[in-house]
Amino acid sequence: MGEPIPPPPFVPPTNAGFPCAVCWGTGKPFGDGETPDEIVIVVSGISKGPNWVPGDGEPIEGTFTIPQFTACDYRDPFFPLGGFRIAFLVENTSVLWRFDEITAYFAGVTANPCETIVSSVLVDHFQGGTARIYIPEIIGS
């Protein structure tokens, strides 16, 4: 039956950012509006894998607000050590990375730009899990 989809978090409105014509604009997947200057990621369902040891730490879980770095690229201040990066256009695909000092949780390349659900690629120290990307409303729109 699969993992139940959690209710979306409260995603506060944000300011407009640099335009990302890949995902935002007339006829684009994220709508006709402006590109936000931050997005929200909810990570859930990651568990300890077969080779987990206490030094690996606990699986990440939670809600993360990620600021825009350039037009179609969102990065938190700690990328790559302990941070997220989402790029909505890398050779016409989307990528989501989340690294920490041990391993990559997500290092996925999706088939289409503007994906909002990404599965973890972990199979060793951690396993399973998804990251859902939420797009906030723009203040004043």
C-alpha cells in the first residue's frame, strides 16, 4: 500500500527571487507566477541501514527551508557538508543532493525538471525515505 503521504507543512509566503524560466512562468510546471527566493523540503522515512554504526548519527527527518542561490539552484548555507542543494535544471533534469559528513542521503537525478518528490538513494548506512519539495506563495502576488 505504500507510505502514507503526510499533510503538507505550513509553508509561509516568501519574496520573489531570480526568475527560473524552467519551472515558473506561463505554461510551466510550477505555474504562471514568479520564482520564490526559497523553497521548503520535508524529509521523512529514512531509517538505519544494514551497515549503520553509532558514529553515523541518526537519520535526518524534518522540514528544511532552502534559500535560492541562483535562478534554478537552491542551496542552504552548509552545502555540501550537512546541507541541501536542489537544482531544477542540470542538462534538462532535476537533481537533489543532501550531504553530511558521512554520506549522501539524496543524490538523485530525476527524469524531468521540476520534480517535487525525490526518493533517497541510500542502501548502506541509511536506507529509504523521500524528500518532498513545497513551493511557497510569493508575497504580494
